[in-house]
Amino acid sequence: MNDDKLQVAEHGRDESLYPVSRREFLQGLGGGIIILFATGDLGQGQQRRGERPDFNAYLRIGEDGRVTCFAGKVELGQGPMTSLAQTLADELDVSLDSVDMVMADTARCPFDAGTWGSTTTPRFGPILRAAGAEARAVLIGLAAVRLKVPKEQLAVKDGVVFDKTQQSRRVTYAQLTQGKRIERHLEQAPEIKTVGQYNLIGKPINRLDARDKVTGKAKYTGDIRVPGMVSAKVLRPPSHGATLTSLDTSAVDEMEGYQVVRDGELVAVLHKNPDQAEEALKNLKAEYDIPKARFDDKTVFDYFMDNAGEGRVTDNAGNLGSGRKLAKEVVEETYLNGYVSHAPIETHTAVAHFEGDKLTVWASTQTPFGLHRQLTRDLGMPAENVRVIAPFVGGGFGGKINFEQAIQVVKIAKIVKKPVQLIWSRADEFFYDTFRPAAAVKIKSGFDNSGKMVLWDYTVHGMGGRGAKLFYDVPNNRTTLHRELRNGERQHLVKTGPWRAPDNNTNSFARESHIDVMAARAGIDPLEFRLKNIQDEKFRAVLKAGADKFGWTPAKKSPSGRGYGMACGFDVGVPVVLFAEVAVDERTGSIQVKRVVCAQDLGLVINPEGVALQTEGCITMGMGYALTEEIHHSDGRVGDLSFGTYELPRFSWLPKIEMVLIEADDEPSKGAGEPAIICMGGVLANAVYDATGARVFQIPMTPERVKQAIAARA
Amino acid sequence: MNETISFTLNGKEVTVTTEGERPLLWVLRTDLGLTGTKYGCGEGTCGACTVVMGNRAVRSCIVPVRSVRNREVLTIEGLARNGQLHPLQEAFAKHDALQCGFCTPGMILNAYSLLLRKPEPTYEDIVSGMEYNLCRCGAHTRIIRAIEDAAAEMKGAR
């Protein structure tokens, strides 16, 4: 046991910064064993704001032997409810069905920065395991006393501690926790299980939320009902940047059962039924001042490049001049990628309920604590009087980091003094989305006589640098990011934000297309060209494993007509390689993806079934941004407000999907929710080139763009 | 104008008094308190609100409640019988044919009606039958497998 190593800390801190006080938090939990633990990344984030927490998740083993894990993470569909329970059950040696997860409730769970960036498994998972190990150690210590057997002689299975030499000598976790109240603050990680000791980790486990989701019992924010609640629908302005100049509500004011509220630019109609509130919006007469926009979705790229500010160099090595001199050939191209929407099937939804001086908000959000913080600040309410709950969330993909709908509904509820539910319409969802930004990537590169890259000058306009860091070995390289215009203006006219593996989809499309362009110029097979220019052994292993699975063979000529493509990428610490086969109808310009092979190195895999699900999800969703998804806009008007024009991947698009995982059980776990999506643009563009000889420099590769590229091919 | 509309919902007679033009979806979700049927688009383009009317899958967001008068409507809440999940529900859970789960009730009910029409569907039948039910998480391959599995299971039970 780690008694001596463990420091049970004394904590001096400002209770007012917490949603609930520590004391309140721990009261009412009853007896049992309580382990408090802090995850490192959150600790740092909090420290910056001077709000260092002493813990940000905890678990409890109750007097009934049931295990409860309280964590601020959100179940968006990516499966943490299952993988975290699996992780904890394994470390505690209890059955999976004895673990209850309480998630994303600011009154019951300690602070969590948000559910994004594939951090739940790699960052939260290990600390949860440590806490589980600690709890197990405490229980074994208690059992040793109870059974009068040395600790070393004890083992645990399914929550029962027994004497290895005489199995009838046994005691359950429930018996051990009965009448006890032990609180431990985990500061130093105890020993956790290693490869070979796992019962559940590494096994495919079905989703624990499946039963509720197939029966309709699972509660999402839109399913919350509060007595006296009314529905609100917001009046969507015609464009981003529009200001309301006049509003005539008289037609709705006369209708019984309806109410119009206004708070600055926010206008909403309320009725007990959401459909009727929405109908009534049509009877509002609003006029707006709509400013002329500097660019639209087509001119945005040139606008950014022509008006670029100074830029920021994020990587710089060697000397570009020497690179140019060493190069046998210099290749310069520009790659474009448009705005895309998150388009979760559940639109942003929230409920606000004021009771006396307290406020409860249910919201479909990836950031319940961020919302809590903002509400507390905006309303000037004490933190403990505001409670935010994110029930099951119907998809996020980065789009529900934005919680504008909750801010709106709280404003409305404050005015009408009733509980209010706001469900954004599909058009609202498209309009208010924080789109993945459009971006242009300019690459100037060169290779020498042996096919080694000697020059890489990489310039990004319109977005950030996730995925821009080069993993090919090029001695002379520079990466420059432009996120501001020459006059200091912000670049985008519509709201933009993170979209599943932010920036990396565009960066990987540009880089991997360009690598293939160079390989073709050098007359070298794309796989060989990559292997020539990547030294990293792990990466090479992934490349080779993927190529094996796909059955990649060098073509006799390039393009080969086979429709084969490949692309590499690196995201959240994961090297990933995709291979694809496509068929292109040259007459219509349509692309059918026939097969995709994904190879990745995710370290220790907690739930192979969850990984497969996430990887298939990445590949399927990735076909959308590669082939069809694009938000059009002009003068701030969003041109795509429905699934009628914004086309999501459908069943008939499905390729055969295969995957390879590099065995790396002794390596830390990595998140699987993002890496596989980043290569979809590049792998399909390269496969289209191999099929047709036409290089498409802009995604999505709509039939129109494919036909243009075919017409322009040499 | 309010109308009184009676229909059979999940095997039970129900009566609502409301405006007949209102979408069935919202009458189910608000007046009748059955929230398993989801709103995804309100335009019939995503399929999250799919319910079965008679034997046919319909998009309840564009079906006026008036048109279900004297008809039978099945929602996700009525699919399990006596606590026993329907083979489609079992298969969706077994194959992890869902992530966020928001499109799931509509997927299952659309598949239910598909299997009524085609008890032994080919892969192509499933793809074309499910084509316009949207899933954003990308659970498609598993949804197909789950439907194949459920069809086989139901055939065995016949």
C-alpha cells in the first residue's frame, strides 16, 4: 500500500470560485471511500486564472459497494461514459456494471475545462486509473485488517477481496466500506496495472449508453421538462453583421398565448409549443441594416492572400536559399479549403430555470463549466447559485464548444421569469455555427536528385497551425501562419471555431497533396517518396503496416488509373496513414470511394470497439468535407441553411473500411476521435489524381471542381 | 382552430385537442410527452423524427397531426414489448450502431418499416432504404450490420 507515499493534503483555497463549495460537495455523499484527484492539464489552465483547484474529479465506493465516478466530461457520442467506466472498473477490479458515471453537472462534478481535443482518454484516463488503484489499495488495507491476512496474500475479483491461499476467506468492498468514511486526496500516483494485468482494458466493450439510446429513454437537453416551461424561438438576422433597425411585433402581440421579448439584438417569440413559437416568427416585421462584406466564400482566399499581414513564423530551420540551390526542381502550389459546418443532428438546445436566487441551465454543450463561468460573470451571481448540466449531447465535433444558445435562453428566461427552453432550428444551427474557417495554404518546396526533400516553405492564410508542423525531414524549412490582415482586421466575417481536428484537415490536405505532386514530378512512387523523407521509426511502421494491409504496389506509370491514393498525418500525438481507392466518373465528375484503409498508432488501446467506432466515424464524416460539404456566404448571408444544399455523407457513399492498429500496449493511450479524419481530403485528392491524372487543388471536390480539373489536366 | 384528434399510439388510444396543422413530431414531444422522437431539421431531410404510421415510415416533422386521425402510430417508445427489446434494438446495441444516439430512434423505425416491406433485404436494399436518414457521427457501417443481423434474427423467429 502507498500510505507513506500518499500525501493527504490540506487545502487552502477560495471556495467562492467553485460551483459548489468543497464542503457542500462532499457532504451528502454518505459513507464509503472517496478519492479526489486532479488532472494536470486542467490544473494548469486553472492556475493561469488564479483559480487553482485541488481536485477536478473524484470517485466514491459507496457503502453498497457500488462505484460512482464523478467527472466533468460530456458524453457527446464519442464514448467516454463507457471507456472511463471500463478504465475504472479494471483498476478497481470490479465488474463493469457496478460502476455509475455522473458526468458534466457543475453541481455534482468538479471543474473540467471541456470535452474536446481527444483529451479524455490520454489525460483524464490515466489519473482515473491512479485513483482507482488508490481506492483498491485502501480497500486491500482494510481487508488485511479484517481478515487478519497480510496484504500481499490478498487478491481482488469483482469487488471481492480474498485470501489467495484460502479463497473462502473473503470480504466484499461493500462490507469493507460499510460505516466508514475515508477521504483521500491523490497527489502522487500509486502504481497502476501494467500490460498483462488488465481484465477489461483492451477488451472490446459495447457502449453502456446503448440501451437508453435504442429505446428513446436517453435524455437530451430538448427532452428536459420543467413545470411551467415555455418554448422560445429566436428571430435569426438575415446576415452576420446585420443590425436591427426596426421591429414591429404588433401582429404577434395580439395573438393569445404568445409573447415577444427583446434584449438588444436578441428577439424571440415564446409559446408553450416550440412549433407554434416558430410559426409566429413569420409575423414579426423586422428591418436590418446589412453592411457590404469585403469578400464572399469564393473571393475569400485571394482576399486573405492579397491583404495578408505580417504573419508569424512558427517553425524555421536551415536556410531556404540553400534549399532552393540544392533543389533539382522547385514546386509551388496553393491549396484551398472552404468553410464547413459542424451540423450535429441535435441542434444547439438549452433550458434556463430561475428559482429565487438560483439558476439551473441544461445545455447541449461541450463546455458546461465554461458556460457556468460566463453565466456567473454575466449575471453577477455567486458561483454556487448557478448550476449547468449537459445531459446526453447529440453530437458536437467542436461546434458545441460554442454555447450561444444557452446565453440566449438565459437572457430570455430572465425577462419572462419563467423556465424557458430554446431549440435552435436547423437553419439557426447553420447560421449561428462557428464554422471551420476557410483557408489557403501556399507551399513552395523542392527535392534533389535522389528524391530527398531539401526545401519546404509553408504558408497558411486564414487558420491556425495544428497539423502544420512538418514530420517529413526537410533540412531547410519554414512555416508561417497568417491570421490577421494587413490593416490588422480579423480575417473572417462569419464566426469560426474548432471543427473535429481543427486546422489539421486543411493542413493535411495541402501537405499530402503537395507531397504527391512532388513524387509525381520526381517520378517516384508516393509510398517510396514518403519513406525516403520520413526518418521517424514509429511513423515508418505505421506507413508500412497500412501499405501492407492495403496491398500497395508501385505503379508502372503515374497516374496509374487504378485510383489509389495515400496520405499521412499527425494529430494529438498520433501518426496516422490512410490509403484509399476511388472510382471517378469523368463525365459527371462524381467520385465513389471504394475502399479506405487506416493505420494508426494509438498507444495502449482501452476499448478496441470504441476505437473502431471512432475511426469509422472519422472516415465517414471525412468524406463530407472532402467531397461535398461547403458553406457558401456573401454579404454575411449564409447560403446553406438546410441539409437540402449542405450534403452530409450518406449510406450509399460508404467505402469498405479496414483498419490497422500498431501494437503499443506499453505506450500511453491516445485519443482516437480525431486523427483518422485529417487525411481524408489528401487521400481522396491523391486517389482522384491517380484515377484521372487531374489534380484538384480545392476541397470539397465537388463534381464541378473535378470536371474543371479534368479539363485542365496536362 | 383546435380539433380533437384520436389515434392509436403504440397500441393505445389517445386523443389530443390541438391545431390540426401542427406537426405530429411536436404533438408527440409536447402534448403527449414522448420525447424519444427527435427534432433534427423540421423539413423532412434528416429522418431523426421518423415514426411508423400504419406500416410506413414517415417524417413526423412534416406530417400534420390531423392526418393521423384514426391511424396507428408507432414511436421508439412502443417498439419494445413487455420489457423485451425488439431485435432491431438489440442489434443496434450489440453492434454499437450509434454514437451520440440522436438519429437512432429514427434509424431504428425506418429500418423497422424497411423490414416490413423487405424481410430479407440485400445490402443494396438496406443502403437505398436507409439512404436519407442522416447520421453525423458516422455509425453507418454498423447500422447496416445491425439491420442485417436483426433481419436474420427475425427470420429465425418466424
